Amino acid sequence: MSFSTGVSVAQKASSEHPVSAEVRGIVVDSTGKPINEATVRLKRNGSPDSVAMTNATGGFAFPGLQAGTYEVSAEKSGHSSGVVSVDVLKQEHPPNVHLVLNSSADEGMAFADKPNFTVAGITDWTAVGGHGSDASLRTSETLARETTSLKANRSGSAISAGVAGETEARLRAAVAATPASFEANHQLGEFCLRKGSYREAISPLETAYKIDPVNYGNEYDLVLAYEGAGDVSQARGHTQKLLAHEENADLHRVSGDLDEKMGDSVAAEREYEQAVRLDPSEENYFAWGSELLMHRAVWPAAEVFRKGSEAHPKSARMLAALGASLFASALYDEAALRLCNASDLNPADPAPYVFLGKIDMAAPEPLQCVEQKLKRFAEQEPSDPRSNYYYAMAIWKRQKDSVNSQDMQQVDGLLTKAAAEDPKFGEAYLQLGNLYAEEHDSAKAISFYARAIEASPQLSEAHYRLGVAYERVGESSKAKAEFQLHDEIEKAQAAAVERQRQEVKQFLVVLQGKPAVH
């Protein structure tokens, strides 16, 4: 198994320049008080950004730099410093940068009142935003879909307190006894809605609506029932009727969901933005950011999730989504930091760990804090095959020129455990095959590649690796057959990815004072 060697300037220097320069400094507020956990960004043209967090005394450092000119800036909780240009040379005393976070005069204004971007329309999928290799792009697209899946189940949270203690039989009996009762029909409809029985909820809620057509709570429940049952047209009609009488953040968010289902993603984005304007809640921020990320507006998505995290610092899913957006923007180090922080907020939630595992595998170099958090995941959830798999891959990625045999034994054990916990986990068998191929044990490598294909027949890399292993033992005809299968699967999967990208409209974004960008 091979990994790319590209890396940010703060991590590794070119072999043409000595690794001896450093930038260090401190971040303070306008009164001179040190700022802990501020994000400090180091930029240099032609190189990826490097990111560091300040310590309790406000200090930060970027060691191991090449000689050259860098730009340094800091930000935290809606405040930012100016950009300082630093000339870095090989010297005994490194530059010491003093950054001051400026307070904003309109600090109390909601972020949604002044975003620095506008979604102007849609563009062709080939103008996909973000950076990096095709593997990184596919990972970022996967994370975008998984971020959207983290949305809350509205029917279980946004509906007013109802009749949780009542039984369905009693509620139906009440409707049968008093069929013209608004309350009886509404309570039965709300009960069915809470249970997720959307079609069953429609009839009593419709009856209640005919009895009292101006009751907001009942009509809102009816909207959710129509939406859950897939009747988008009816849901939209009632949503527009309610919005005509009242500007309401929940209604705008629902309207955004309905616009997205009807294929009008630009209208959906505007509805989500309006929901945040009216109510900058965690749910509304998350819906807006998810929409931007899904449609490859990765930089605006990162901005929304960043502001959402500042407004709701205890939201693990907001930080996880911010990490996904930053990864799509090729800010790998900062993405890892945000996801590590998300895992700390809710250590029992597997989503941040899974995100961490995926970005660490796709990033050019090992990412800071990832292995430590994945170790915790494996210790907390030893029966989860993902925890063992991603922890194994993080350890393996750290093995560069000098391989530690004890670490590799641990990798072997973790991958074996992952495969044992889920016999259909083809990737675990694939990596076990790679492990033994590196040790020149062709027989075991072939065995594990074959098991990977048995578990996941469409795992194209397993076919390719098996072909290579067959070539090494002189089985040329078998190798040729595996290479052919690999090419056929790759072609089919590439076509499927292209179709999927064409189905997801890419947003055309206009930044303030700049031309439209994709």
C-alpha cells in the first residue's frame, strides 16, 4: 500500500532547502490578554496552508520551514487579526509574530445578515469546487452525502408536545366517538406523525384542517405528513399558504427541503439562508451549510459551518460538518483539528471518528490528532469493525521509511479483528492482502485478496492487487483475468460517479467584490 508524500510547508521541507527555520508568536485580544485555542494560519504561494492552535498562553509555532516569505493571520469566534508578512531565513532567533484579534463593531449582528457570498445559479458538474486528487474528491463527495444524513429528524423534534402517553387505540376510539372533533383528529394525526406513519397521519390531520383551517400547529403537522409521505406538491402548497401569513424560520427550512426535492436547489439554498436570518438555530445553520456542501460550494459551506460552530460550540455535528468542508477545500490539517474536537464533544458518536478515518486515508500525509482519537474509538467500540479498520490504517500510514514491526503486528491484529466482526468487510481483507504482499508472502496475500473479492466483488483494487500477486508467482493467465475484471469495474464505477455528479447541481458562487466562482 502506498501513500502520497505531498505535505504542507509546516510539516516537511523540500530536500533542496535545509529544515531549520521557524515562525513563532502570540495571539492576544485588544486589551493584550492572550487568546487560547485561536486558529493561526500560515500561507505561502504555491504551498498548502498550515494551521496551528494557540496554547493557554496564546503562543503558537510553525517549525521546520523552508526559507521564504509567509503570511500569518489568526481568528477565533468571529474575530480576526490582520495579515502579517514574515521573511523566514535560516537564523538563530526565529521571527516572533504578534497578532491582535480585532473586535467587530457589529458583533451582535447575526452572521446571516452579512454573508460574503451569494449563490447566483448553477454550473456544470465538471466545474467541481475543491482541490486535490480524484481520491480526495471522491472522499469529499462521500463526506458531503454523509454530512447531509446527519440532519435531525424533524418530526421527532419540531412538533409541539402532544400525546406521547396516550395509546393509539384510545386515540382512534376518541375519533370514532367524536369524528367532528378537531382535538381528537389532531391528536391522532400528531401521534401517527411522531411514530413515522406519515400516510396514516394525513387523514386525521386533513380532517382537523377542514374543521379549523387557521390552526397553525395542525397545518404545520400536515405539511410534515405530506412531505414524509412523498406528496411534495401538497406539502408545498400548505407551506406557501402559511408563509403568506407569517414569516417563520421553521417554514422556510421546510420550504428549502421541499425545493430541494423538487429539483430547485438554488431556491432551497435561499430558503435555508432566510431560516438562519430569522432564527440562527443549530438546526437552521446545519441545513444551510449542508445544502452548500452538497452542491460543492465548499468555501461558503465552511464559512457557514464555522459561524454555526461559533454560535453553537457544543454541536458535534456542526464541527464534523466543518471538518468535511475544510477537507473539501484541501485544508487537511484544520479539517482534522475540527473533527478531533467534534469527537471530544461527543465521544460516543461514531460519525466524527469515521470522518477522521476517511480523511486520514485520503490526505497526502498523516494528520495530527487523528491516530489518538481513532485509538479511543477502537477502545470504546471494539466490536465496531470500522473502529479497528480506521485505527489500523492510521497506524500504518504513520509507518514511513522505517517500519516498526510491533506497530505492524498491531495493524495485522486490528485488520483481522475488523474482518472477524464483519465478514463482508472487503476493505479489511484487501489491506491484509496488502500487508502480506509487502512482506513478500504471496500465498497469504492471494488468499486475502480472494476473500476481499468474495466479500466485495466490485472492489476493483482487490482484483488489481490479486492480478499483481498472480504475476509474482507466475500465474500469468489468472493475472490477466483479474486485470481485465479490474478495468471493467473501474469503467463502470467511473460512469456511475459521472452520472451521480451530473445529478447534483453545482452552485455558481459570487464572492463580494469578485467574479463568480465554481
